[in-house]
Amino acid sequence: MVILDIVMPEMNGLEAAYRMSQLAPETKVILMSSYYTDERAVTLNRLFGDGNFMRKSEIATELVPAISRLLSDKNRLRTQGPA
């Protein structure tokens, strides 16, 4: 699991998340940003999974539940095996 800010030096978080998805598709990514619009939040959640983008102002209440959900999903897939 990787937690990325969208605004980073050298490479933005969206590009980093895309590259990680190509190299290790099983890696779960949570993106965060202070700079957002509601439309951008909807688009990012559609691309990376519902709840995988959060505003930095929501981190205190949303980060731990998001991590728990992603880890739970990963463990469920591991115990169920491939479809």
C-alpha cells in the first residue's frame, strides 16, 4: 500500500500511481491533495477506487478507515484465491 500526495517534486502523484499500477497492479494506492474540486475528487475515485482519493482536510477521519478497507479487500482476495 502506498499513500501519495498528488503534488510532489519530480513526478506528480497521479503519474507515480499510474506507473505503480503498471509495475505492480496489486499495489493499493491512496491519493491525497489540498488542491481539488468536487469534480476532480469524483474522477479520481472513479479511476483509483471509491474512497482512494481524499482531501488532506479529511485525513484525520478518513485515512485509517481507508487503509483498513483496502487491507481487508486484499486479505479477502488472498483467502478466496483467483476468480
